[in-house]
Amino acid sequence: MDLMVKGKNVFLTGGGDGIGVLVAEMLAADGANIAAADMDAAKVQDTAAKVEALGQKALWFELDVTNQAQVTESVNKTIEAWGKIDILVHIPGRGERKPFQKSGPEDWQFALNLNLMGPLYSTKAVLDNMIANQGGSIVYVVSDAGRVGEVNNPVYSAAKGGVIAFSKSLARELGRHLIRVNCVALSAMDTPGGRKYQTQIAERKGITLEALQKSFMSNYLIRRFGQPQDAADAICFLCSGRADWITGQTLSVNGGYMLF
């Protein structure tokens, strides 16, 4: 399906791995240019090479999304190179993975900086340019934890819920500038990070990973974990011209884990 992104310029955080690579490849295959950012320089360089192999322009940045100065510098370099940014996709996120009573200010600050402040920094950096060009699409990857809460992830849940609320407020502010703002909320994903988390839970419970995953599956109407492609498909749709009348929404990609 034509995503109607030909000639669009995308700034993509978390572009070095998994979901981010798929998003870069899908949008580039339909004619978008990709500025990919990630903490892992080697991986994000590889993403840029894949975009160029598809015939599109690419930039890459080694970037810590919790560092506002780095984010602003990377966005400004993209604008200097290409003139504008049409699409922002913000992916990075991670939880504290412990009960609140066993957590402390350092855990809270980490969760808030990565999961809430990171999206704010990237958004602040692109907005002047999007408003000047009277158009744009912003997509944040969040979690259903931000909608229902998650055990052993209270501050992560709060941060992701904050992004969802932020996206709705921003959609109201920016609609008159033809800038759309949406979220994709994920649940259990078959990713390296997801498997690592599941292994930690299994060890804590004293059961096998297979037994834990089987118990998890009882919560999902579609009895499998989400794949990176499931997430990438939803993200790219909300980025695309196919979603031009969709804003202020949170799309849960969760196999029926929670019905909203």
C-alpha cells in the first residue's frame, strides 16, 4: 500500500534496532528520507546504509534522547541538510522493573528522563520547523502500561501515561497548523528487550521462561507475542498520508490484551 510519504523527511529516534529499523525501511521503500538516531552508532549507521540502498537520502546520529542539547543539535543538522522535517517518530523507552517501595529517586529519574522527557525534547526540537511549514506528523511509541498501569513498573507507567496525555494536548494545539500527533501503545513484544524482561521475571518466580510465556498468553486474545513488524505497521500507518484525518489518538497494538 502506498503510504503517501514520497519526498517526506523523517527524524527517527531509536532507529538502530528492531522496530526502528523496520520503520526506516518501510518509509524509505515508499520514498521517504530518513534521519535515524540511536545510542549505538554502528547500528544506526547500518540503518542509514539500508535506507540509501533503497534509493533514499539518509543521515545518522549517535544520540542520547535524554540529552536535550544532543537532540536539538541532531534535529538542526537534519533541517540544515534537508530544509525541513515532516515526520517525527520517537521510539525509545524502558521501565524500572521493580516494586515502587524498592525503587528510589535514581530509578524514578531514569524512567522519567527516558520515557517522558525524551519525547518532549525531540518534539520541542522539531516543532518550529513543522509550524513554519504548516504540516507534519508526530508518532510516539508508548505502552499499554500508560493506560492501565503495570506491576513493578509504576513510574514507567506514569511516564508513558504522561506522553499519552501530552500527545492529546499537543494535538489540540497543533491541529490548526496541520500537524497530527498520535501514539502507538504496545504490550508484550517478542524483542530482545522483551525477552530479557521475561527472563528476569521467570528467574524471580523460579519457573522456566516457557512456563512464564504460556501464562502470559492467557491474557491475549490472539495467542502470541507482538512482533516488531506489528508495531512498525501501525507506526508507519499513523505517519502516512493514509492517516491524514487521525490525530490525538492512541492505537493499542496488543493482541487483545486490553480492550479500550
